[in-house]
Amino acid sequence: MSVITVEQKGPARWITLNRPDKLNAINYEMVNALRAEFTSAEKDNNTKVLVLTANGRAFSSGYDLSELAEDGISGALSWHTILEDDVSLTMQLWSFPKPTIAAVHGWVLAGGCELAMACDMIIATDKAKFGEPEVKYGSGPATLLMPFIIGQKKTNELLFTGDTIEAPEALALGLINKIVPEEELHNAVNALIRKIAPTPLSTLRLTKIGLIRAAEATGIRQAISANMDVSAILNGSDSPEQKLFDEIVRTDGLKAALAWRDARFEESLTTKSGEDK
């Protein structure tokens, strides 16, 4: 089964993440497939809009932790190489020279959240949940887009706690453009495409260039590059929690590792609640 599917619908190219049994976790194969497809869509003058969506019950749970754990990556240099590929993929989408739309539902987490944020617009279902929970297993965001989109204070909260937010809060923060019922997601995207498509391609391209340059004037690329270096050190620090998480993944599977991770934070909250009484 292909890790992505591609369909040209008039002026829009729909790219669909297609690992539904893995909550569309992004593995090496998917990174390569997406990069190739982004390049193809960029060169295709019949494509005016790029849509990124997903099959199954989630948009994406982020990068495939099982694959990373099995590879036994260690040390900052090795992690830097991995993160360079991840960041390059996200920034390729961010700088795509035509309008991009993320159509998201369910979990939109970690690297999956970064891909969605890299799009110009996000339409989400009312059940969508967003976050970057990497801190809970000793990691951090590969591509630090969030503070440039929702501001520093809320980003601080989300990245220090690993909490997720639901669609209404995401809308209030400016993370997404619109909320629709799940059955209306594709109709809402198509309606937006119909508004964009009559504009000449040259106008869309030049408008996108202006938007990208305005964002780059804030120092976004420098910040993302610096964060990638820090993330490589963080991931390569081999904390006891990281090591145990990876060991549980290898021996008992990712589901067991995530249960162990979540239990640690639930225990901490329960203990704190008891102390406050």
C-alpha cells in the first residue's frame, strides 16, 4: 500500500497521507514520497492549489516513533541528520510557491501538526485536536513554526506541558481558519479552492513570494535552523526516560510505551492534586 495517494481534481492536487493503521505516522518512506510529490506539484502549471489531507481517523500522529526506536539513533550528529530531513520536508511545504490548504481531522500532532502549520490555510473538523507532545518523551518540535503562528506565550505553555488543544481554541488562537463538521470537510476545502482558482497562476505565485518574504523578515528561518541544532542535542542527550521509552517500544511496542509515558504524567498530576488538599 502506498504511504500517500495523489489525485488531481481540476486546479487542485490532493495529497493524502495513507497509513491509517498507524494514525498516519510519518516514516522515512512518507518523507521521501511527500518531497517528490511537492516537487512535482510545484512544476505542474495545471496545479494552482495544493491540498494535504489524510485517510483514517487521524490526520497524523507525527513522526513514526517505532521506526526511530528500532533504528537506535544516538548522538547529536545522527539526530541532526534525521532532523534535517524532517525540517526540510516541512519547510518545502511552507515555501511551496502556490496556495496550500491542510484539511485535517482527529489527531494533528507533533510532525503532523508542523506539516499542517506549514500550509497557508487549515480547515479542521470539529473533532480535531492539535499539539506538540514531544516533551513527554524527552524530545521537542523539529520545526519551530508554532510561536510564529499563535504567539510565544501559548507556545510556551503547549511545549512545556505537551498539552493538546481542541478545534475551537485553535481557531481562537489563529492556528486554523475554519471549523466544519467532519462530513463537510472536503466540501469546505473545495469551496475555498473555487474562490482561489480563478486567480491567474502568476498572481498566486507572486503573492506567495510576498507572503514568504514578509514571514522571513521576522527571522523565522534563522529561528528554525537554531531550533534544529538544539533539538539534535536534546534528542541525542539520551535521558533515562528517553532510553526507557525506546526500550519499551522495542520490546512491547509503541502502544505500551505511550501508555507508560502517559501514566507518568497522570501520576504526577494525581500526586500534586493530593498535595494541594
